[in-house]
Amino acid sequence: MTPRARPLVALLAAAVLSQCAPAQAESVVKLPAAAVDPAVKAKRATAVLAGGCFWGVEGVFSNVKGVISVESGYHGGSRATAKYELTHDGTSGHAEAVRIVYDPTQVSYGTLLRVLFSVVADPTLKNRQGPDSGTQYRAAIVPMDATQRQVATAYLAQIGKGKYFAKPVIVPIESYKTFYPAEASHQNFMRLNPSNPYIVRWDAPKLAALKRLYPDLVRKVPAP
């Protein structure tokens, strides 16, 4: 059982604890810009990324300048198992993921990866992020074309060789299958539920870290 599925009493206790001592993002590392990050002239592109609970991943990327929209969903499994209640045992093949539509002339794919591994997901963890464990919470990069795959491969090598983390970088690059949007109750969850105990403890610190480390990347108004 993950913290998101625990009884309300436990969540309320977490909220009380979070007010006793300010929570911080679990893994915050100011990473370098991607050395391999070709310019893309198109005004619109799509990225699919996984970094643990999709509430926080969506919440952070919706605040990145150049992002047009972010949608929470499932990637890696079948249509039949693309449901929230069927992903919790880790056998569906799905990862909780987000689909980001962005303007490459304003924010590059390499920059999205920089944000992902600086403040959202720890790239040294296998099948877990923060308090959540299981294959459904794996961090993963899902390139949509050859250029994105090139950038992803190079950036993982770059941050791995740079010794920014105490452990090896082990994030997989997965082939795109089908992205299935999550239920409406999970869309814009962080923005619509800022006082939710899970958000307060685990996700709000990620957004705070984004604003602290990369203020020039932050939108004035979150993307839908």
C-alpha cells in the first residue's frame, strides 16, 4: 500500500508533521544544461516522461516556461490495465507518466530532462520514487522520435559521468507504446489540491525547488 492509499488518519498525521518542519524535495541537484540538444524549429512537440507519482510530475512541468499543456496518464501497458486501481500491484506494465506538449523554440527537450532529474525524479532509483515503490513508479524517458532519443541517451551519459549523484544513473529509455490519459480526478491534481497531505509533503517541495534553482524557466501562470 502506498502513502496515497493509506487511511485518512495517516495522511492527516503526515500533514501535521509537514507543518512541524518544512519538507524538502527528496532529490535536488542543479544539473548542467544538456550538451547534446539540437534546435528544433517546430512550434509544437510532445514528450512522455515518468518520474514517480504523476501528481508531482505534472505539477512541476505545468509551471515550466514553454510548456503548452501537461496530462497525467499511463504508459507501458495495455488499454485494459490503464486504470488507476489496476496499476497499484505493479503488474500492469504501466508507469505513471505525463504527456507534455511544449514549444521547442521556448524550451528544449534537453531542458525538460534537466528539470526532470534536477527536482522531480532521482535517476539512481529503480522502480521507486519518494515514498512510492513498484514498477508503476519508475522513472523513465520515452522518446517520441530519433532526436529525442539522441538527446536522452547523451544526457543520461552526461549526468552519469559528471558524478552529480552518489549512485549510478540507471533510468531506462523506453520505446513509445501508447499513452493513456488518467482519470479526470488525477488531472491538475497538485494545482487543485494544494493542501492534500501527500502534495504538501512530497510534491510541493519539488515545485519550490524548480523556482529556486531555475527561476528563469518558471511560467507566471501554470499551463493547463
